[in-house]
Amino acid sequence: MNPKRLYLHTIGCQMNVYDSEQIAMQLAAIGYEQTATLDDADLIIVNTCTVRAKAEQKAFSFMGRLAKMKRHKKRLIIGVGGCVAQQEGQRILDRMPAIDLVFGTQAIDRIPHLIQQIETRHCRIVDVDMVETPDIPDSLVGRRKSSQVSKFVTIMRGCDNFCAYCVVPFVRGRETSRQPESIVREIKALVDNGVKEVTLLGQNVNSYGKNQNLCSFAELLAMINEIEGLLRIRFTTSHPKDLGTDLITGFRDITKLCSHIHLPVQSGSNRILKRMNRNYTREQYLDKVAELRDTCPQIAITSDIIVGFPGENETDFDQTLQLVEAVEFDGLFAFQYSDRPPAPAVKLPDKTSASIISDRLQEILAVQDQLTRSKNQQLVGSTQWVLTDGFSKKEAAGNSAGSHPSLQWTGRTSTNKIVNFYVEASIANNPNLTGKMVGVHIDKGYSHSLSGRAVNLEPSLRGLKGVENYAA
Ligand code: SAM
Ligand code: SF4
């Protein structure tokens, strides 16, 4: 019998990417094999995001496309999961007759049962019950297969912070951490399958373990650091109010921890930070940045900013611009504020007009673009350790006829900068560099990447801060 085919469409953050992998593994157990071709699918799952209005619009427009497809393929099963599903529940089934299943953010382990019911009874189901299942079943932990160098690992779910603009605590539930042993087991299995780098995911990793009296996040990092064969550890996201000295010194002492922190500031105005319920001031944020740079001078710092939060005036926005210029972030994600019910900011007066929001966004992005370009150009002439992901996109698309006859590879520095590089024949002939650490001499710095040439394919460990340490 032919296997049944699953097409998975993922919108949103890294956590959704991780959840989609869990969904695929759950469905593999009842005979579904993943396909990359929409038309081949017997089952289509859309994993949605509702953090910003645009992501939700994307989800509904994709569902509309699927509804048209189903007119010609009556037996097709369509499921919608993730944050929009959690939020909208039954309303999705009411609005879209083509959808068979709506499942919430805490229903992933129930998907096989739900799909089997639909297959046999041809019914339509909504399951948005918030039933905590913090840990992945042992049967799945060791089963993650991968051809990728770098993988996400969710270490905690939900959020207890209730920032005024944010829908996450409402659609992802209360903060719950996974057991450290389960996380370590999962990473070991990934490394056995060739993975070299993991990015640990949580809405606020600094409070890992606190609700359940597990170890601290810094202690978890130290445990993961011991995993043989793993080269690099990253994490996201860290909330500035909870970033403590133990994690800051971790950037110096935990040998595989990469020199990069994503530390969302959201605004540079104390008045707006208060209205956002962020629980830190601009001054406290700048102090943490200074402590990070004192402890780990090479650290790259990136951030998130929301422009046009209700009540943000010109002075508030100027303070945000000044903070961006003062910190000199290595990269910045700037978002236009959007109302996300039931987040409390929906009810705040003094909404900023769409045209002002759009102008402020352009202004802040232009400032950051200059900063990133100049930071990247400062690296020209240096040699950076790059963990190679594979061929660069240009190469993969078969467009290699550039100024260099050799293949273009791509990877990232410890500071999370993308580096595209080539290997001269005098260094090696057709080497397979995927998953390898390569010393790259940087020739050019752009706004979004660096480019250069490989100068060292056999990294010496001498002079680096620890054995097997390529994170420095
Ligand atoms: N937990 C992370 C933290 O505290 O920084 C962030 C998670 S959130 C999914 C990712 C980013 O989306 C936030 O840092 C914020 O900048 C942005 N965001 C969240 N809600 C938003 C809203 N209503 N409008 C615009 N941007 C928003
Ligand atoms: Fe949202 Fe704030 Fe929680 Fe981040 S910390 S997920 S921004 S509520």
C-alpha cells in the first residue's frame, strides 16, 4: 500500500518550526510520509502564527487557497494548528467549510488520534484544550532525524510575562519547562545524527526551570556543553529584566556557547517601556549591555523593537533611535505595532497612525542598516570561524558562474553573521564542508552578510578558550 502523504506549511517563529517537526513525527507513527509537493498531499497541516496581524493574514490566505484545492480533491484532509487555531477555535470551522481539524498549541500529542477519527468517521473536529504536555514522549525524543547542521530544541513553552502588546501568554499558556534530562537526551540523539549546533528555544530562557524547581538555565547550558560532538550552542530569547550575572559570565566560561545574544529592548523610552509592562528601564538595559560587553568583548547583540506602540510620541521615538545608535546593535528586527486581542494594549488610547508608524519603521531600519554595514565592514581582513551549513543559495540554484570558479559555501560565525565563501583549488579540491568548521578570511562586508575565502580547513584548537571550542 502507498504511504499517505503529509504536506506541512509552517508560518511564524522558530518554535513553530520545532512544533512542525513534532507534528511530522507524530503523524509518521500513523503512516504519513512528508511530501514537499502540495498537490501530492492526502493531508495538509497549516501551522499558524498570530503574534502580528500580517502573520495571521498569511495563514488565512493560505487556507483560502487550500479550500479551492479541496473542491477538486474531496478526500483531502486539512488541519490548522498553532496560535491562530488556539485563538480562533470553532470560528475557523464556521468560517471555512473545507477545514477538517483545528488543533491548539497544546494538542500536538493528540494529533494522530484526531486524524484517525477524521479518516474513519469523516467528521470535523476542534481540539483547543489547554492540557499541559511539557515533555516530548521518550519514544519521540531519540527519533529526530536530520540532515541539517543546526537544529532548534524547545526547552520551555508558554510565557508568564504578559507584555501589554503580546498575545503569546494567551495562546501558548503558562510557562512550563522541560526536564533537563529529556533535553540532553534529545540533543545527544541529534548529535548522533550529525547535528553540530543547537538553538535552545523559550520565550524567556532566563526563567527556565523556576516554576518547577529544576536547574537554572546557566546550569542547563553547562550540561549541554558536555555533549561530545556538539560544537555550538545558541539560545533565544532572553528577557532583559531576568538576564543575570550567571548567564552573562556563561558567555565567557561555557566553551560552546556562541558569542551572540538576542536581547529584545522593544523601546528606548521609559514611559513606553512602562506602558508595555516590560519591567526594566532604558538605563537598566544599557547596564546589562555594558556588563555583557565587559565580560565578553566580542559578543554580538541583536534586538527587537516595536514602533508606534499606543501613546508613542516623537520624543519617545527619538529616545529609541538614540538607544539604537548608542548600543550599536549587530542586527535589529523592527516591527510595526499591531493590535492583537486579547492583549491589553488593544484597549489603550492614543493609537499611532499607520502612516507615522510606517515612517518611523523606515527611519529606524535606515539607521540600523548603516550600523550593521559598518560593523560588518570592520570585520574585513579578519579570519572568522564559520560553521558551514552547505552551499550558498546562489550555488544551490545552479548560478555559480561568478568571478570565482570554485563553489560558494555558506555558514555562520559564532556571532551569528552569515558568511558566504569559496575555497581555492590550492587549499583543497572539491571538499565536502557541510558541518565543518572553516577559518574564513573576510574580504567584504555587506548589510546582511560577509563574504570571503577559506584559509583554514583544519582548525587548530590552540589559543581558543576550551577544547573542542569553535564558539569563540
Ligand atoms: N519572548 C520574546 C521577548 O520577550 O522578547 C519575544 C517573542 S515575540 C513572539 C517576538 C517579537 O514580536 C517581540 O519581541 C516583539 O518585538 C514582536 N511583537 C509581539 N507582539 C507584537 C505586536 N502586537 N505588534 C508588533 N510586534 C509585536
Ligand atoms: Fe510576549 Fe513578553 Fe512573553 Fe515575550 S516575554 S512572549 S513579548 S509576553
